[in-house]
Amino acid sequence: MNFTTLVPLIGIGDIVVGLSLGSRLFLIAVGLSLIFGVLGVLNFAHGALYMLGAYFALAVTTSVVDNFWLAVVIGALAVGVVGALIEVATIRPLYERAEGELDQLIVTFGFVLIIHELVRFIWGSQPYSMDTPALFDFSVTVGASTFSAYRILVIGLAALVMLSLWLFITRTYFGSLVRGTSSDREMASMLGVDVPRLYTGVFFLGSVLAGLGGALSAPLQSTSPALGDQVIIDAFIIVVIGGLGSMTGAFVGAMIIGLLQSIGPQFIAAGHIAIPFLAMVLVLLFRPEGLFGGIGE
């Protein structure tokens, strides 16, 4: 099979689906990368926070007010609060320990189990679905491809988040503190920066982004306790490909993985699983620091 026969297999719809998946993966991966880049914490619970974003949005629309946009905002902020509480209560005391990094991994993995069991206790194990917002509940047809208009919205929102984050990190006073603290925590503390409060703020922001990704995913896939399991694996792959701590890397890596997972199965039966790992291996072999690197890049 040559290139000319492969191309017709890839439609506009496949590309849109891949980019919309990449957009959701970007929101969780950029939060994960931001937290690691500043705090040095590899947060295994980030996938569980993504799942919570979907459940919180679902709870708002079914029990409080039937407004998707309000549900997304409340869900993302609620996850941010949960993340901040986790950082303050359990991770902050570990920063100065000799084996702090290992302890942080154990603690965050413990919260994966805790959050999963709480979700099962409150909502059960059955999957839930959320309606697409009425304004974007229609299909778009381009040539022979048909896809949901909501997917285009998700792609646009991810690009907007990327631009907003870049401006926030590179153009604001708080962003300069984040970049400075990520480079030299001790020096930042000597200059009067309240490092613990800054860390909590970064953890809150990273958790909000994970919750936003989960809330936006609710109309596109069923919401269940397993929602965060695969996505956290993909997020780690994206962070490795893009470069630890890099926002640009998280965006580019997420779009690459999203497209590979959408298009790959047309050529390889288990392509959505195998190809992202293959891409990660290639990056580790030829550019182990990732495609990009550094907070603000």
C-alpha cells in the first residue's frame, strides 16, 4: 500500500476527532506539566481530578441548574479547590523530606484510590452521559466527513487556554514569580516570595485545568470511574514527548497523540494504544529532554 492509497483513508472528520481528543488531553497534560515544572511533583492523581471535573459538571446539570457552561466553570473550580486541599494537607509537609519525591508519588497515588472509591460510593459504577450544549448540538459536513460542531468548540477552547496560559506565565507578575521559583526555589524564598502559597496557587491552577478537561469531555464520552485511568497514561506520554514543564510541548504533544489515536487504528489494529508509546520511545531515544522545555516555553 503506497502513500496515495493511504491518504484517502484519512478524512477531515478523523482529523477533527483527533484534534478534539488532543485538546482534552492538552488540558490535563498542561496542568500536569505545570505542577511538575514548578513544584517538582509528579501528580498521579491528576487523572482522577480530570474524572472529578466530569462528575462535578454532571452533578451541577442534574441537581443544581441545567446550564452546561455554568456546570463547566463550577466543575473546574471545584476540582481546583480539591487539588489545593490535597497540596496543602498532604503534599506541602513532604517538600523538605529527604525522600520527599518518593513520598509525594505514594501520596498522590493514594488519592487515585481514594477519589475512585468516593466516586463509586456517591455515583456508583454505572456510566453517565451528558447532553451536548444546545448551541453546538448539530453536525458539520465537509466533503464526505461529518462531525459534531461541539468538537470544533473544544479545539477552539484549548487554543484559547494555551494562549491565555502563555500570556499569564510570560506577561504577568505572578507568572514571573512562577518562572523564577521553578528555576531557583531557595533564591525566590530569600527574595521574599511566599513559596508555599505560590505552590498552592500553581497546584490549584493545574487542577482547574484537569477539571476543565474532564468537564468538557462529558458530552463526548461516558462518565465513569474509569474515565481518568487511560487519560493519565496519555498525559504522561504527552509530557514526556513535549518536555517536562513545557506548555508549548504539552500542546504540540497532545495534538500529536490525539491525531495518532484517531488515525492510527486505520492502519494498525491496536494503533490507539501502540502508536503513542512508540512515539514516546522515539522521542526518548533521539531527544530525551522532549521536543520543548521550560516553564513559559
